[in-house]
Amino acid sequence: MSLVVDCVMEILHIMAEQEEVGESTCTDTKQTTQNSSSLVAEVNTMVSVQMGTKSLLCCPSIPLKKAVLVTWTIMPRGQPSCIIAYVVDTMETNETNCSGRNITWVFTPDLGPGLQISAVALQHEGNYSCEIATPEGNFQKVHDLQVLVPPEVTYSPGKNRTAVCAAVAGKPAAQISWTPDGDCVTQDESHSNGTVTVRSTCHWEQNNVSVVSCFVCHLTGNQTLSIDLSRGGDQLLQPYISYIRPSIIILIIIGCICLLKTSGFRKCKLPKLEATPPVEELKATVP
């Protein structure tokens, strides 16, 4: 149970340090200004977004009418960087190596242009930096985009009072705990795309433990599954045996009926004996 509490507390702590998952508006109350050609670089802000959802990344809160040049520098992990520059006076946009990124500009009233990702994928992970050049100075905001992948949770009973619970291909790695506690072994398997599969196998010695619960803790949501240990191992064969026995009995009955019918058919085919003439008819034929 302590692992469950630790997991929940960790999620709350991470969410408190990050921006809201899946932002839909650009609001920035931390922006400050400085004089003449200084660069105000905020501390990198981590943004966690669930895969497949929409994300809006925002520039510093500088009105677009005060800007001279807006530059987005996108640096996905393991991919070439992409640069998008927007000249405010001429309303010209120049892109360098940005095709096929599934990223669009979003202009909000009185705020600088943001970037919207309509369907976040693993390849979108990386740093997104927006720099706005104004006559008063330059302003920058950097986002560290983290993509969350919900794991596929599976469970199954095993032999000899064991059970297996797995969180397949999640990002970050999920945490698995059991109720009641058992003798457990947990293994992690990392995949090339950054996801992790966590598999926990537990054994219970006590015969009075019949139903156990697997708790999977993840940033995208928690799941609890119940497993009936009595269904594990060789006991899974019992339902099949109950179906096999009536089938054998039915086959025996059908075989007996067929045998009786066959015997009766043979009796009908036996040759008939001709009747012997009466004694009086035999005497009449004698000369």
C-alpha cells in the first residue's frame, strides 16, 4: 500500500512542477521586461502531453504589434532542427527544414504566435524555443516537450497460486503494486522508441488468499485489476472436462442405437424356411 501512496504523491509532485498537460490557451504571468537589447531567457519549462492529444506551445506574452521578428527554433530529439521565422512588418514567414512536422502557427489576440501540434507523437519530443525581437529587447521562452504514452495493461493467472500483471509500452515506466502483498519479481524492458514494459509476477503461499488486485500507477492514469487465483494453472482445465464427459456419454448412446438398428436389419435378411406339407397331403400323393 505504501507504493500506491508514493506513486500518487510522485504524480502530484511532477504535475505541480510542469505546465498544464495539453494546454489550450496561451497565458504567461511570469514574463518580465528588461531594457535595450537584453535577452530574457526563462528557465526551461517542461510540458507533458499525452500522445495523440493536442498541444499549444506559447511565446512570451509580448503583443505582436510590438514585435519586429518572431523566431521558433524546434529541436526534436534525434532529428534535424527546424526554424520558423516571421517578419511582422512584411508578414513574411520563412521555414527551414520544417516540412512534415504536423505543426501549425496559431495567432492569439494581443499575444505572440504559438505553435500547435494537432496530434502529439513520440517524434515531437524535444525543445521548442520562441524568441521575440522588439525595440525594447529580445524575449525568449523555451519548452521541453515530454510525450506521455499510456501503457497497455494486461493480467493473467499462472500456475501454483501465481499471477502476472504487465504495463506494456508505457512512457515513462509505470509502477505496479499488489494487494495483498506477495512474493513478487518485477522486470523492466526498454524499447527503442523510449517506451518501457513493466512486468510483475507474484506468488502467494496462503491458501486463504483467493482474489488479488494489481494496481498500475502512471502519469496518464491509474488502473486496478482483480485476479482470481482459483482460475490459475491446471484448474483451467476443469470447465473443459465438464463439457467432455457429457459428450462421451452421448457418443456411447448413439453407438448403442446404431448397433441395435444394425442387428435388427440383419435379422430381417435371414432366409425363410418353407413350410412342411401336412401328413394327409403326403398320403394322398402315395400310389
